[in-house]
Amino acid sequence: RRPMADGTIQEVVQNHSSRVGMTPEDLEQSVLEHLFYTCGKDLRSATPLDVYRAISHATRDRLVHRWLQSKRTYFHHEAKRVCYLSAEFLIGRALAQNLLNLGIYHLAETSLDHRGLTLKDILEEELDPGLGNGGLGRLAACFMESLATLQYPAYGYGIRYEFGIFDQEIANGWQVERGDDWLRRGNPWEVPRHELSVGVNFYGRVEARVHVDGTKSMHWVDTQTVIGVPYDTPILGYQNNTVNTLRLWSAKASKEFNFSVFNDGDYRRAVEEKALSESISKVLYPNDESAEGKELRLKQQYFFVACSIADIIRRHKKRFDTLDNLPDQIAIQLNDTHPAIAVAELMRVLIDEESIAWEKAWELTKAATGFTNHTLLPEALEKWPVPMFERLLPRILQIIYEINRRFLLEVHVKWPNDDERKRRLSIIEEGPVKHVRMAHLAVVGSHSVNGVAELHSELVCTQLMPDFHDMWPQRFNNKTNGVTPRRWLLQCNPDLSEALTERISDGWARDLSELTKILEYKDDTEFRAEVRAIKRKNKERLAKVIESRHGFKPNLDSIFDVQVKRLHEYKRQLLNCLHIIALYQDMKENPESDRAPRTFIFGGKAAPGYMMAKLHIKLINDVADIINHDPAIRDRIKVVFLSNYNVSLAEIIIPGADISEQISMAGKEASGTGNMKFAMNGALTVGTLDGANIEIREEVGAENFFLFGLKADEVRGLKGSGYNPNHYIERSPRLRRALDLIASGFFSPDDPSRFQPVVNELRNLDTYMLCADFDDYFRAQFEVDQCYRDPENWTSKVIENLGNIGKFSSDRTIEQYCKEIWNLTPCPIDLTESF
Ligand code: GL4
């Protein structure tokens, strides 16, 4: 047998040019081969799904040599890399993005065209991987794409959930959840790496052994072991040769059940145990911004963290014979507290397995680790009951106690006799049941702690962790979020992308600050008209989706007013709904009132156990039902709740929006990232001074942003002095009337008291201060109306938004993480370099 030479990339690529070639013939040949050999079909018998699979494999083939070469380059150049640990990666569909980043999207389009197939239709065959809840998971995906585009060595580490975020259906106005079996048709993008499987221990006990030389070592024994199998997904940079790895761990039982005990009573138990251990990676917890204290969730967290740390250490030891240089080679970033247990796990590995002394291990751990906080909401802060922790992870708890003991000693030296302060700072919360505070563990074990927008980072220092900020002020910093312009402009808005490229060339896709060049065209009537025509076309595309699902086509001349995001009281979808009701009442009372027609579009999932959020969905749908069918309104208001909001639906909704609703109570939305995507796609924002809204407004100009509402410090002041919603309800006839209408059962004739809990909350508590902000919100919306009537004025605001949105590229965010936290330098991939 003639060996295929030594299998270097150069030879493989040369010998298989049709598998990697970029000519139309190569691509077509490759797709046909995959149809034949991978799917076992010919063109005549192929279904759209077969075609999708064949194209995906043909596309993946074109990534493989870049992927291998990227790994080899990092290894041989000893490039420092970031390991981004995240329980969520909301990556969205892969095919279109990979075709675009490879630069063969149009090639694929035309070669399918020759066969009478439409690429757009084929793309719809891909199931959207929903391995995240919302902004936090989507941010991780944007970061992975930017890291590859900027040619930084990076690994994403997470969980390969068998079931992602549930599919949402709306039945009779209510949210109904269905399991998201996203792998049912297979997944052409992932490659399992069974040979890199890792064993993870749970339960058992710790044994101290004293050695002849007097030293002591700890041994975690009698454990139950679960195997983590890594599945790798390639992450390609935009038109470069970098392919990084997203490594997701899947749980597998460690011992195959023994068939000799088939007739034994043990058989049933063995099967049950197998199923139990494999349930670890079964399903994503569907809560955004609220911690679920279930043991299985803690198992998930330790499972993927232990696998990832083992993987990191294994790879490091393969290259170096020491761990002393670990922080020079890797940066570990904790995406919120979900992976915070990495601090203790890395300590365990260094101490128990690598026999490194505590002090040294601690220095290495801190130097390698950074922590990002993503929320101030108290209900989202993770705490684990000590008894549960002790049972599940006894050795890890011991290490956390020792970390805490040494930390509190440090506190004592700095503030002697301040027990109150120690109590506040301790990693262990005292109480009837003690708890492990994961955010405290993350801060103590990291050299960097960052928030995700200026205001949020400031509140982390002053409100969330003032004691930690007192202790280590230099540890705290800000990294304002961003989104990748490749998915959120280039891919989802091809017409706008083309119009931009025509005028300012194509550099903006890799350097979004180049969008400022478009400001030159602000007064160009032709460009303005084109911007309007593109928006109309995108609204048409969105209107078709609405028509197919809701049976009516929205008026394209109406303002498409959009609020899409997770359902949460602090995001105040209810405030939007109150505005709609008030507008409706105004129109009923004054039928001749001359207001611009509007289509209100909502989308978003509520956590299945979050009853109030689910009631808000029902309210929106009930309000839609009444208003949409009221002949007196004559189509001047339409309300639509689009079910199952996810990444692929966002790619259609966002380019079709005129108005972006970013109306959280100030101080509650850490950053928001949808706000950035909308502005990037030519929508104007109605928003509060919250999260990244503040910085967006600063960039695009106050005159191009519809601002309303209390500021964060005013919210705090009001809360402190005793907030009373009735004070505002009494002074606002509009608000009072809207509340009365809901309370009267007008929107729920079949169950008049259905929305009593909603009205009661607003009248009695109004936790998120909708009443205080209502009148100002109504005023801002009136201004929107006036402005929309002047299309030239509106368009100039849209162009100011577009031209000044460059800051919110995740490329800018990632550059800052690399320079200011990770100390990474780019490592470009040369496909001709041999090692
Ligand atoms: C979130 C914040 O709520 C959101 O504002 C932010 O943009 C996002 C990414 O940083 O993180 N935090 C949690 S928890 N879920 C989010 O979406």
C-alpha cells in the first residue's frame, strides 16, 4: 500500500482538490459526492434535507484543513489561548455563516440554482441549535466568531445539551413548552472525539493519607464516575484561515451495564444509574436571570468545568513539562458564575493530581482566571446549599473552605475586628442552611472582574460588590458588550450590506468603525431612498412570516414597533402593552385622531415556571385579539406575538424593525445586545438610560434616540424613599384608564378576573416602576409618531444610527478583552507553513 505520503495538509489538500477547491465545479462535485456517499442518495431522490446535509458536509470539508492547521500553528508557536467557559452558546444556524465567512455564499447559491434549487430554502432545513437562553448565550457565540475573525487562539467550552431551550407554542394565547429535540436529524457540524473523553467524579468521600515523610495528601475516593465525551464544532473566522474549536461535553455512563446480571435485581438499578448519569447533559435549564438550585444543575456545572479543566491541563502538559507557565499559555474566562467552580477544580487538579503546593497553585489559578458578571438581579446570583455541595462534591467543598479561610485572613489583616465585613465577604453565607456564594468564589479566584456596559460595571462596584471593590479596586473593569456584524448585518441584511459596500467598500465587515464613512451620504437623496426601499423589503419579508402564521398581512406603511427578548418583568413588556392599550383608548375616544399606524410585534420565551411572565404573554395575546378585530380601529393598530423567538427568527425580525423597544427599568438590564442589533439594522430606539442604551445614545446622538424614563440613581432614590405607584396612577388619567380597562375584564371576557394579578401588582407594588415611567414613555412614543410622518427626517436619524454604531461590534469588545484581561496576541494561520 502506498502511504498517502506523510499526510501533511499540503499533500492532503493537493490530492483532494475537489474536496476543498473553491471553483463552481469543485463545489458542485463535492456536493454530489456527499449526496451519494454521505446521504446515499442521487439528485433525483434527494430531499431538501439531503441537500442541506450534502452542502453542509461539502462546506465542512473546506474548513478541515484550516482547522487542523490552526491547531498545529497554536501548538508549535506556543500561542497563548483563551478558554471561554460558558454553560450556554447560542450559536444559531451554521451553514449560511460558514458559506459567508468562506466567501462562497454566492458560489453555493448559483451552483444550486443550476440544479433548480434555492439556497434560501435549503438553509431553512437546518435546525437552530438553541443551546442558550438569551443574551448571555448569544454573547458567547458572537465572541467565538469575533475571536476567529481577529485570529486569536480560542476554545469555547460548554455542554452539548441533547435538548436546548424549549420550543414555544402559543395555544389559546398561552405559552406552551415543547422539547427541543435539535439533534433528531443529526448534526453535520459536530465531530465527536471519543479518544479525548474525560472521567468526572461525583459523591464519595475524602480520605487523608499521611506519608512517611510527614506530608499529607487528600484522596477523593468511592466516587461515581461519569464520562464526558467532547463534540467539536469548527468556528471559522471571516474570510481568513482561522478555525477555532467549540468543544461541548456530552455525558456518558462510565460502565456499560453488565449483561451477566441480566436476571439479577441489579440489572434494573444498573440501567437506572446509566440513564441517571447520562441525564447530566440532557437538557438546558430554561431560566434566564434566575438561578435554579437543583442538584442536577450543579452536576451540569461541575461536569463541564471538570472536563474542560482536564482538557486544558492535558493539552498543556503535552507541550510543556511544567505547569509553572500555565497563565502564560492560557486565559480562562468564566461567563457568569455558572462555571465559577472552575476556581476550585483547577486548585484540586494542581494540588491533588499535580502535587503543587497551595500557595503556588493559588497564584497560577488567579493569574489564569477572569470573571464576567452579567446581571445584578438578586434572583440570578447562584448559591448552593452546603449540605448538597458536600454530598455531591466533598473534595471541592473542602478546597472552597480552605480558599475562604485564607481569604478571610486577608480581610482580617486589612480590616481587623470587622466581623460584619467578613460576614458580608465570606464565600460561605451563614444562616439556618449555609450556602456557597458562587460570585464570591469567582471574584476571589480571578485577577479580573468585569461588567458588560459602563453603567453596569459601575453598579457592580458600588451596589453589587462594594466590599470586594474596597478590597481590590484594581481588579474591577468594564467591557461593554458587542455583536458580530457578520451575522447581525452581513448575513441577516444582505441588501443593506450591499448598499453600504457599494458606497464605502467592504471593509466595514471586519472593521465596523468604517461605517462612519456612510455619514457622508446622509443627505444623498438617492442613498436615503435606497435605505427606505431596503427597510420596506425587509418589512415585507417579516410581514410574510406574520401572514403565514397569523393569517393577516401587516400594513407595510405602519411603524413596525418591535420588542423581542426574554419575557421578564424588569424588561417591561407590560409597559409596552399599557402604551398599546392607552393608544387604543385614545383612538376609540377620538376616531379622527391622526396618528401613524403601528404594528406592534412581540417575541420571547418565559421561563416555564415564571407565572407572571406567562400571564404577560397571555395579556399581550388577549389585547391583540380584541384590538386586531375592532373595526373602529381600521387597521391603525395591529398587535402580534410571534411564537418561538430564536436566533433564526431574530435574523428576520430585526432587519424589518422601525422601532426597537429597549425599555427596562434603569439599573436592571446589564447591557442588552438586541439594542445594538436593531440600531445596526436601521431601527430607531425607544429606550431608558439603562445598560448599553446609554452608550448607544452617546454614540448615535441624543437627537437620534427616543429617550424616556427615570435614571438608575433616581430609581434607587425613589425606592429608598418609599415608592408608591398610586401617586403616579392618580396623576395620569391615561394610565388609570388603561389599568381600569384591564381590571374590568375587557380583554378577557371569558375570564374577567384573569389579569387581576397583573393589575394588583401594578397598583400595590409596581416593582419595576412602570407607573412612574408611563407618562414619559407615552410622550416619547408620541414623538416617534411625529417623526415617522417626516420620512426624510426619520431616514437621517436612521443613517446617523448606522454610521455611529461601530463601537458595538464584538470585535471591539474582544480586542479589549485580549489586551486588558487575557494578554493575547493574534496568531494568523498560514496554510503553507509546515511543521
Ligand atoms: C444577561 C443580561 O441580562 C443582558 O443585559 C446582557 O446583555 C447579557 C450579556 O452580557 O447577559 N445576563 C443574563 S443572566 N442574561 C443575559 O442575557
